[in-house]
Amino acid sequence: MSLKHALLGFLNYGPHTGYELKKVFDISVSHFWSAELSQIYPSLKALETEGLVEMKVEVQADRPNRKVYSITDDGRRELIDWLGTPAGPDQIREPLLVKLFFAASGGRAHVLTVLRRRADDLRLRLEGYRHGLALVDRYSGAAKLDREAPFWRLTIEYGISHTEANLRFIEESMGLLDMMDETAFVSSPAEHAGMPTRERVEILDMLKKAVMAAHESGSPLIPARLHTN
Amino acid sequence: MSLKHALLGFLNYGPHTGYELKKVFDISVSHFWSAELSQIYPSLKALETEGLVEMKVEVQADRPNRKVYSITDDGRRELIDWLGTPAGPDQIREPLLVKLFFAASGGRAHVLTVLRRRADDLRLRLEGYRHGLALVDRYSGAAKLDREAPFWRLTIEYGISHTEANLRFIEESMGLLDMMDETAFVSSPAEHAGMPTRERVEILDMLKKAVMAAHESGSPLIPARLHTN
DNA sequence: TCCAACATGTAACCGGTTACATGATTCA
DNA sequence: TGAATCATGTAACCGGTTACATGTTGGA
């Protein structure tokens, strides 16, 4: 669980309503953490009963009333505490890549189409990010957030570097596919169905262990199952 | 939902048990999709009742019996069908980055320590991947998986490019932090608490819209809410 | 002797998403 | 007129994780 802590993090910058927090989420940490209003509201309520935040109703005549939340001393302590614990592992789910992996059954032309579409999408996203960077630079002074601005920039730059990596990867894949001969894309795989799957899996298992061994040879950076997130 | 389809994808390469599928998952698509045994077993059962896979018990004397699953014609149809639908959006959660974003409250030294640890971890991971690549090249012939090998390589290369991007980003961040003056890390933020949060959020909102406008200006690549995953 | 690998599962929990509900105001 | 913004929520659902349960064999 981490949304609560992220909320505390934002409230530590100043009081906000749930509605506002959603916006702040969307333009800052959204590249690596997202949240829906339907999750934010109950979380704020929970934080309140835990005494980590306080709420004041702000009556408005023209618009719906607002519930402005601010962090308490207990909340600030909890935040600092959380910042001190090691972070949990990344969780990544990319359906497109999964499909790509199985797309051999779909024919080369089809795979290439999917990849090309993705590349276009990524290029567009990049444009958006670059635009965002320029805007942050231009307006950070006006919004009196020159202190947070560098961090804000960082998150966008994170988005950029990842999108670029993705794009490069996709372009490389297209190159590879171009070089492969069409036979790799026969729509009916399982031609080696006759040979025992056991053996193949065993070799794969060996591979896995070898890779993991290399990975774990270092010091235990994040003590397993100790991450409170 | 996608695990079921991923399982179908693997079973399309040949019959497997749940236990084996877990391994295959771990060394192939694990960079962008993971699964636990406790999720795989029920999913296979569900697929069976849906008639998309068949199961045969393989009695073993020395070891526990195995339940070998194979894909049916219906299953193959379902797989092809799924491959044809547009993929859902990526889901990414990186707790470390969230912490980093709020770590300004923790002091520069602390932030740098966290970053350095992460960088070390990433470098180790890279080593592991590179090792894995070499192994795939060396053993793919022996395992009679020369047809799948290029796809296997691709997934590892995906891991590499992303890890490298991450590493670059972290190194840049450290550079930036070095250049920032210590005042940005005062442990008590909310110094601008006096100024109305409203206005700041409004400007941020403007930023967001501008970025999104740039992002959405293109063609509607993935028709919203039509992705069955 | 003790741990890892083999092999299959169940039950409880939980974070998060989707859909639904409400209602005023403002702008195109 | 109708969509978007402001503003807050509830309820159902669901995919996925953690913990627990069981029992054998082979190697360090």
C-alpha cells in the first residue's frame, strides 16, 4: 500500500482537497503511480480517522463545498518514517509486449503493423512530454513552485527517458523482424510438438537460474519481504 | 484480464504443466508480466471448464503426478482473436520513484544514498541480463528452440534497454541534486503554506491540459475503452 | 540433517478499477 | 442545448499477492 503515503507526501506541501490531489497526481507522479478519485476519497477519510490528516469543510456558495485536508504532526512523522523504509519492487504490466511475444502466430505483416502503431504513439507521447517540460520551465516562477520545479522536471524527464527506451526497442525489433525469414511466422506453431517439452523446460530453467545467480550475487540490497512499500 | 491469454499463448507452443508454465513465464515475459503459481493453477482450471484447454494426468511413481495441459482448437481460436484486439494501456508502479519525489523532505544526503543504492542494483541487474543473453545464444540450439530464440532474446533486450534508461535517469538525477543548493531540502516544507494552494493547482491544471492536448492531438490510436486487454 | 526442487492446490485479503449517483455552474 | 468543470462519494467487482497445507525425492 502506498497511495496513503503519496497523499501524505502531497499534503506535506500544503492543504489540498481530494479533487485537487487527483490533479496534482496526474501531472507529477502519474508516470510511475496513478490514482482514481474513487480511491483517493476513501483513503483521505481513512487517513483522517488514523489522525494523520485533518479536514475542514470550506463552504462555497456558487460551487459544491470543498473538504480541505491538511497533514498533522503525526502524519508528518509517518511520512518521514515511510521515506526511511526501503521501497518495494517495481510492478510493471505491459499487455502490448505480451501480445508481441505471442504474435509470431499472427504473421510478420501483422506484427509489424502493431509495432508501427506503437512507435507512432510513443513519438506522440514524447512530443507531449517535451512540451510539458517547456511549460514547467516557463510557468514555474509564476506558480511560486520554483522549489518543487526541479523535482517536477525530473518526473517528466523520467517519462521521456523511458519512452525513448521503449521507442528504440521497438525500432530494433522491427529491424530484427525484417531480417527474419517468413518461416518463423507460420501460423501453426507446435511443429516441434513431438519433442518432449520436459527437456526444453529444463534447459530454460537452467538459463533462469544462471541469470538469477548473476543477479543475486551482489549484496542483499533490499532485504526480502521487509519492504513495507 | 490477460493471464489466461498468456497461458494460452504458451500452451500454443506445446503442452505444459502449471509448474512448468511458471518457469517459462519467469524467464520470458517476466519483464513485463509476472504470475504466481497460486494464480496459474486456478486459471488453468478455469480455462479447462471453458473448453479452451485440455488436461491429462500423467502418473509418476517417484514424483507427484503432473497435470499436463494442452490447447484445444477453441483455445487456439480464442488466442488468435485476442491477438487481434488492441492491447490495454501499460500499468506501471514504481514505489521508489514516488519516494524520490517526496524525498526532498529527507535531506540531500539521504536522497543520494537511496539513488546510489538503486544504481548499484540496476547495474547488477544489467549484468544478469547480459549473462542471460549470452546463455540464450549458446544453448538455444541445444534446446531446439531456435525458432523462439529471437523472441526470447527480444524480451531480455527489452529488460536491458529499460534498465539502462533507468540507470541513466538516476545518474542524471544525482548530477542535478549535486548542483542544487541545500536549501531545497529543508526538512520542513510547506513554507509557502500562506499562499493559496488554489492558484498553484490551477496553474498545474493548465500545464496538464497543455501536455495532454499535445498528446491527444494525433489520431485515436487505441479507441478508448475498447481494449479487452 | 536440512534445504531445494517437484507438484498441486485453497483461503483470506487487499489495492485498485468501473460503474453508478448527484447536482450546480459555466462556456461553446 | 449539451458538454465540461467543480466536487464528493458508494458498491460491486476483480486480478493478484500472501500465507497456509501436503508429501516425496535427491543432493549438500
